Amino acid sequence: MKRAKFLMSMVAVALFGLVCTSFTTEEKSRIVEDGGTGPYKAIMKEDASLKEHTILVPQDLSVFGKDQKLPVLVWGNGACTNSPWEHYKFLNEIASHGFIVLATGFIPMDEQGYRGPMSRTEQQIESIDWIIAQNADKNSPYYNKIDTKNICVAGMSCGGLQTLFNCADPRISLLMICNSGLFNQQNANQAVGGMPMPPKEKLNEIHTPIMYLLGGETDIAYGNGMDDFHRISHVPALAVNFPVGHGGTYRQPHGGEFTVAALAWLQWQMKGDAEAAKMFKGSDPGLLKREKWTLEKNQKFDDLK
């Protein structure tokens, strides 16, 4: 009798452990701003197979497949933060226009700022590895739905430095550097501890078109970013500025004005959207018809189709 009671108690403990494990590994998700204003309402969520990352993606994946695939945006956060808590509205809006966004760090479930260890530069590479594997996995919800030939790596401030550190990866097809730029030796002491600090020569490893999205002259990264831009002559490069300083407009509804430029860049270069191209191309770019924006192009820029 005692043995039976003992065995029953052990079974109960085991079942309790299973319940607790199930509870603690439950994947979090959140609908942001009603899913965004794009045609594909988005969701922000975790995936147990991609730890320390946040995914923003259309809720209904059934519309994506052979004839329409999801381009990829890999994102690194400002201040080397291991959560996209400052950028999720901006990223969610992009996802709602038919992109999958893989952001470095833990999912932000409320408006509280992240307080924890810094992110790692390698997390962007982990995102690329993961999404390519998912596209090839018949058991994945992303099987054959990902445009693995169109992967943009991007980031804000420290995330921009992480992006430039990773820029040589041959799987990257596009770059977007936001409120960021490589430090010169003369101002390297201004960098926050833990930031990647590649030298300016790293720019020579860029092999894709690149856009700098900056906050104007009051942006602490303006000097570094514009210096980068003026050094890049071997690939098409663009620098756009909206005078709001280093913080950008990411936390405004749907990401504010920064989303306008970022989304046009992604839609043009990754989806071949001719209307989006008009925001930057020609003698009268559409972006300059919006208040306060400025735009500069290098000599290679007009080679872009």
C-alpha cells in the first residue's frame, strides 16, 4: 500500500513538472497597433527555436508561397539593447507590408524599458541562419515562404554598428544604417562600452546597396554616418535625414516619418516596387516633397533599378 502511494505521488510530481515546463516555455505574442496599417496584419511573437530574438510577421501566412514570398529584415537595437522595445512599432509597421522582421533580443510585452545584459553582434547572423533553415524545413510554418535572396540587415545606433560589423556576409542583399556610423579614431572615446568598433576600412567590405537614415545635425551619429556615406563609392549609397535627433521617430505611432523612408527603401529594393523607387530616384524625389527631409546620393546610386 505504501509503495502504491509512493508511486502515485511520484507520478503526480512528474505531471506537475510537465505542466510547469509547459507553462514556463509558453511562447509570448502580442498584436501591436491593430497589426499595422499595411495589407497584411502583423503579429509580434517569440519562437522557442530562436532564443533571444523577436519575430514580427504577417498573421496570415497562407497568402505567401511560391508566387509571393516574404523578404527578410534583420534588426539590431540602439544602445546594444537585447530587446526591440524602442523600435517595435516601426518594425511592426514594416512587417504589415509583407516582410518578416527578425529583431535582436527579447519580446517587449509592455512599455517598460529593457534592463538586462547587452545584445551580441552574432545575433544578427543567428537570425539569418535560422530563417534560411526555416524556409527549407517542411515542418516549419515558413517553409518555402521566405525570399532568402532578399535579406536586409539594419540597425539603429549600436545596432547600426553591429550591422556594419556583419556587412560582408554574402547572404545579405541590402543594408540600412539608422542613426549610426563608424567612429573615427579621433572620436572613438565617445562610444558606449560594448559597442562593436570596426575601423572605417570596414566600409570596403560592403557589397550591397546601402541607405543611411539619420536624424539631422542634432543626431549624435550624424557626423559618423555622413562621413561613412561620403567614403562609400564602390556601391550605391544614399543618405536621408529627418531633423529629429538621435532618437528618431521609432516610438511614434506606426514608427512615424522614419517608417516612410525605411519602408520605401525596402519595398523598392526587395520587392521591385516602382512607386517606392520614386521616393528616391529622379530630379524630384518624392521624399523631398514631404516636410523637412533631405537626401544625398553617391555617383553609383543612379545605377539602381
